[in-house]
Amino acid sequence: MQNIITNHRSAAIIGFILAMPLALLFPAEVYNIEPLGSFFKGLTTEANGYKLNASGKILILGSLLLLPAGFVINFIPVARDLRAGNPLKTHLVNLILAAALFIFMAVPVFGFIVDQYPCWIGVPNCD
């Protein structure tokens, strides 16, 4: 773990590798890319093809939990250099990867908030 914090290249590589499961899962599931789409659909859904089974829930939850881990690993070298007085673009790859991972985390959260906000303020029949 100390090597990840001190070496910006290893942080970028590990953060990129942590983001890859979601990066592969998202287009395969959303755009139904073959052969990955049918493979993931058979692996993650029950016999009816719609309801997620246990392995599908674990796969999706695990890939979503890797996003914050990749963000933190990529942001540590940037924050360390900012505290040391170095310019922001010293580790540009880490900054770009951290920003991309943050966007991948923020968009679903923002979409969920926009979708559920009417229910939170008490609008009837908000589903």
C-alpha cells in the first residue's frame, strides 16, 4: 500500500485496473454487445432473463465498490503534490483518471436523486 501512495504510476495503473470491471460491464449490459452481452446476461440473471441472481448482484455491487477505491488510489498522489505546493498538472494521468472515476460515481447518484426527489417531497403516485 505504501508503494501505491508514493508512486503515481502504480496508482494510475491500479486505479485503471480497478475501473475496468465496470468499464467492461456497463457497455456490455446497456448496449447488449455480443458476445459479452449474452455471457453477462446468462451469468447475472435467472432463467427468465430479467431478475438478477446472487452472482449478478455480487458482480454489479463489487464493480461499483471498485470505483471509489480507484478514485481514492488515483487522487492520493494528486492531493499529496498539491499539499507539497506542486502544480495540479504534475500527475495529469492520475488527475484525469480520478476525474473520470468521480464522474462515473456522480452520474448514477445524481440520476437516482433526480428520479426519487418527487417521492422525497411527498408527490402522490411518484413511482
